[in-house]
Amino acid sequence: MIPHRVPRVQRLGPARLTAGLDHCRRLDLPAHRTVHGTPAPRDLENLLAQVEEVDLRGRGGAAFPFARKMRAVAEAAGARESVVLVNAVEGEPASSKDAMLLVRTPHLVLDGAVLAAEALHAREVVIATVEGEVAEGSMAAAVAERKAAAVAGAEESHLRIRVVGLPERFVSGEGGALVRGVNGLEATPPGRKKRASSSGVNGLPTLLSNAETYAQVAVLAELGTEGYADAGTSREPGTLLLTVSGGAASESVVEVAAGMPLATVLDLCDAEPGDGVLVGGYHGAWLDPAAAAAATISREGMKLAGGELGAGIVVPIGTATCPLGEAARVASYLSAQSSGQCGPCRLGLPDVARALGSLAGGSGSPDAVRRAVRAIERRGACFHPDGTARFILSALDVFADDIAAHQDGGSCGRPVRGVLPLPEEVAEPEYRLGVDWTRCQGHGLCAHLLPEFVELDDFGYPSFRPVPEWMLKEAKRAVGMCPALALRLA
């Protein structure tokens, strides 16, 4: 399978994760073996020793030590079977590095996943990605290529490998949501934290990490610990992938040696910081131009600059768009991406989005936004409210001058150009509440049960806003509890 269009790749440093992509749109199995060779299987302790020596961390955002995950799965499994799960859902709209790997060099991800699975004596490898996208087709083709090679005797294969497509939503890439989706449930965070290493796919101990992490395992096995550490810093050896978009003239996935200045990456992509640079994605933080100029590409470097490396997302906003309006767009999107299972998401995120929208419109205040944000912090069933709070609070700090212009004149004079990447809007089912006025007695119970969608007038009678599909269960409950049987749902 050769995709018609592929994500653009650039690099600063040695070509490892992107090796061979200068000449090929996609590395099929023979091309991959020519570039990367065939990895020799490792036993668990041998692979763990390599991973620990370079302190390999997960590249999905949390930077959790990969060796600790492997040990936890091995201990939980004991004599039982286990599963290796590759998280390539990448629900973050500003990231495309994992999709690049699946589309252009899928066998590198598979090599790393298979190495981990063989070391753990796992039952199967599952690759979870966005359904209906090119990445899903490319990975399915890669699995078929391996099966054909095994039949022909060119490759050994005793592992079951399958690809699972999941709906594209911001929260679908969260670990618990991913496991639920692979298990055939709705891909939303489970509310109560359960470690995949103890009970994941089909209830089995599951090694869960993102696509780049497994590609890094394959590169480590190929180069050895000394060769792997030839690039990067002593504390963070190796290379990593960044997705650079937004105000960059050359949007691309960039392979970078850790320790490289952020300014060098921006220059490569023809990008000016403008009013600020978002690092770490929509659960990340904004850097002002001075901090961005001094920052280096590493976990430690980004923390010193006031940001987070996260999943390697870099979005310079430039100077042509309204930064406050862009932040309000993203806040509205994040509010709609809630799974609706806790108060901070159901009630708090819409309040935050409205407060920031009012500020962008010239009628609100930063204090009102901060109050709305404080009401959701550290109270969510998952990290979504806290990540959104980090994004918005850093925007208030970095865009202070723009906020002052909006408060003084109602606008900064720049249009909102949609520089921050968001998925294309897809019409989702909406439900409307109605009332039989011959029955309604103004009890107000509906407003108590659905305060975000029902408002009461001065006489206690309701008016309604459309109800999204994820709130359908609660809306039906409100209809059933109406004392006068006056409420309707259509």
C-alpha cells in the first residue's frame, strides 16, 4: 500500500525514526528490512536492561518510564498471558507524528511492539488507531505484509497482530478510554482509574504505550545503547519527533536530537513565534517569545522554560491572527470533547469556554475566566479538566497585552484565522427539550437536573438549549422525573 499523500518529514540530527523516508513515501517490509534490518528477539531482562540504561520514556505525553511499565506487566501476568497495546489514536488535533509513523514507516512501530511482546511472552499485539484514516489502512497493510512473508518463509511469526479503528475524539487517546474502545465499549475515560498493566485488553495485563515509544524500542534494539546515546543529551539520549504546525510556513513532523534549541526548529519550519508558541498541545502551555527563544527541546528544557514537552507538539501562533480568539476556539472545542461523566467536565468546561469567549468579545474579564478555571482544577474524573486549565491559564499570562486591547477596544483588530489546528466539524446529533405548557407548573426540577441546558425565567418557567448526544441519558432522566409529566425530548 503506497499512500497518495504522506505527512512531510524534516530532521535536525541523525535520521533514525525517519531513516529511508527521503527516498520512499512508505517503507514496505522489504524496504524496511533494508534500512533497519531484522531485530533479534530479546529476553525480558536483556530488553529491560537496554531500556533502563537509556531511560526510555513514553512519548505520548506523560513521559512514564517504559521499563517500569514492562516490569509491572510481567509481574501482573506471572504465568498468565499478556497483551501489547500500541496507542496510535492521537486524538490531539495538533499532533501528527504517530500518524506519520503508521503511514510512512509502520514496520518500525511493529518491530518495537513485537520485541516487547516476545520478551513478555504476550498473547497478541493490538494497534489502536483512528478508524477510516490512511494510518489505519497502512498499518493493516503492514500486518498483511508480515503474514505474507511468514507464509513464504521469509519471516517467523507466532504472534497475533490486529488493528483496531476507534472514533476520533480528543479523549479517545487517554489510556483507560483506549482500553475500553479496544474492548468494544465506548472509548471514553472510565472515571475510576484502573492500570492497564493489571487489567487491560480482555482483562489481561497490558503493556500500553504510544506508537513513537515502540518505534524508539526498535531503534534502540537496532543501534544498541551506545549507538542510541550518540545523539541527544546525557540525561535524555536519542532523538524525538515533533509536530510543528500553526503559523509555520513548512508544517511538518521533525525528527530532532534532544537538546536542540527550539529556535532552530522554528527556523527550519519557517516559523516566527509571534505572540507565543504553544508546546505540549491543547493540554500544554504557552511560551512567550522570550521564553521560546531560550527553550531547548527536552523534557528538562521545556520545564525550565515554563512549558511541557508532552507529545512533542510545537505551534507558533505568529502575528496575523488574534491569539485570544484562537485560544477561545480551542477552549470551545475542548468543552465539546468532554465525556460528560463528571461535574467539572459537564458544567465547568462550558463555563470556562463561555468566560473566555466573552473576554475575546470584549465584554468579559480575566478574573472571571480564572474563577471558572479554578472551579474545575483537580476535580475531574480524568485529566481533561486539568489539562484544559493549564492551556487557558497560560494563555491569560502570555497574551496579557492582547487581552488589554480587547478590554479597551473590544478587539485587537486582528481576525481569528484558525491558525490553531482543529478537526473538521462533523454534525453530531442534537436533541431538543420541549415542554407541554398546559402541564408545566414551574417546579424547576429540570433546571436542577440539567443546569447547563435549562434556564428558568423570573417566574420559574424553563427555556432550553440543544442537548448533545453525550448528555442524552441525563436528559431522558430529567424527562422521566418531571413531576407534572410536562417535559419532552425530541
